[in-house]
Amino acid sequence: MLVLVTGATGNIGRYAITSLLARGHQVRILARNASSKLSPDILSRLEGIVHSTGYDDINSLNRGCAGVDAIINAYSGRPELTLEGQLLLLRAAERAGVKRFVAACWSYDWTALQLGQHESYDPFIAFHNHVELTSTIRPIYILNGVFAEVLFATPGHGDFTPQNHGCWDPQGKRLEIWGTGNEPWHWTTEKDAAEFAVEIVQRDDAAEGGFWRLCSGVNTLREIATAYEAVRGIKLDVEVMGTVEELRKRALQARSEGSRRNFWSYIGWFYQLFTVDGTWTLKTLDNEKLGLRTTTLQEFLLQNPSI
């Protein structure tokens, strides 16, 4: 297949390119600065590079989609990209007759959420609803929990530290727990997420779209702490911060004192809340349908010694 990868220079996009090439597919990318972010070896193996000035560059979107068999959209989670940018890409895909479309999603399970419950997931919900109403394309949505790189606040992959109401302090080697610490956290490495997307998009039924619930692993925060201590040979500082209801109160108060335009200032509380209270837990996993080997927690920690 000839596959267009958008968001190609980002973390997921680069893994998707590598995976596609390894499986013998042709790859075209849509990017602004590909030459400065992708290796010469990867660039030399691409079918083509379509230079874009931004997500609303319609001419570039049309050129990128022309003649491809599938699209893997690896845009980042900015709301304007998730909703506006992705809709513009979808319309270009429609004009080009593309039926296989992996949506930029990479998240917990938002299918039961209502608009306003979680600001950073509102664009996912809006995109899905609008596409169902107006498009013949049936996108593939991959729900994979939290990225391991985000959970551990890996540089360049999001800052989910206590400063932003996350749970892992990489400097102090400290883990903050709300609830009991025995609640399940579904996590996925960025590499595994890209592998999921490539495996699904090449399936015979890819044009049927739909939701896939997949992850690299499921662990409690206490299990994660134990695994970290075993791999690193150090003792973590694990602190229980309060109950789930106390976390809910903290989250709702932060939202009431904040601004939706600056929801990043408080949304970390809700990422933790909806994980520990089960709001968006991945209840039924589809990993067995793909049969892919995923990264273990121990492997991830060994692959990222700076964490």
C-alpha cells in the first residue's frame, strides 16, 4: 500500500513511518520541516514528501492524499489540530477517494463522555460525531490509555509531573498517588501505538473503521513503583495524596477557578481522576485480535535509562 502519514515528524509519526517501511509499504509524508527532523536514511526511502505551511494548507492536503491507499494521522493533541485540522484532512481524503483513515486519537476511552467533561477530549467527541453525520469515511480510532512516555514525564513527550497535576516526579524520583494506588492504569509506548495503527490499517476490514481498545500493559501505580525499584535498584518515595473524592473536589475547584482557554492549567487533575475512578477505563481489550507482541514495563524502563 501507499500510506500517507501526517504529523510525520512527531513521536508517533516517526514510529509509524519506520513500521510501514519495515512491512514493505510505500510511505508519503505531509510535513513542514521534514528534512530537519527525519534522518537522511528515512527521507531517502519515502515515496514522497509534501511540504505544508500548516494544517489548513488545502492544496498540500489535496496533493498529499492524491493516489494513496490509506492515511495515518499522527497529529498532536492540540484542539485545533484534533478537530479543525483533522476535518480538513478527512475532506481531502474524501476528495481523493481514500477509505482507510486512522484518526489522531491515542487516548483513554472517551466514548461514554459528554462534551464538557474533559476539555482535551472534547475535540475527539466533536470530530467523531461530525464525521458520523457528514462523511462516508469510517475512521479507525485507537484507544490506548496513557502513553508511558507521558506517564513518566519523558522529556519531549509531555510534562505529566506534579507541577502539572501528574503523578511522577522525575527529579525527586517520587510517585504521588490519589486513591488507593491499586487502581488499574492502562499504558502504551509510543512505538507500540504506532505498531497498532499500522497493523490495523493494513487489515482487509480497515475501511470499516471503528474503535480499537489496545495497550502495552495494565498496572497499578504501586505495581509500577515496584517495577521501577527493581529495574533501577533504588527506593522510590511513594506518597498517598488523598482519596478519590478529595481528588474530584480538587479537580472541580481548579476548573472553576480556571479558564477553558487555558484548560492545560488544570486538566492534569482530570486525567488522574478519570483514571482512578474508572470513568474511561479500557474495559475490554482487543490485543488478541492483532496478535502483536507489546513492550513490557521492564523493557520500557530499560530502554529509557534517563527516567
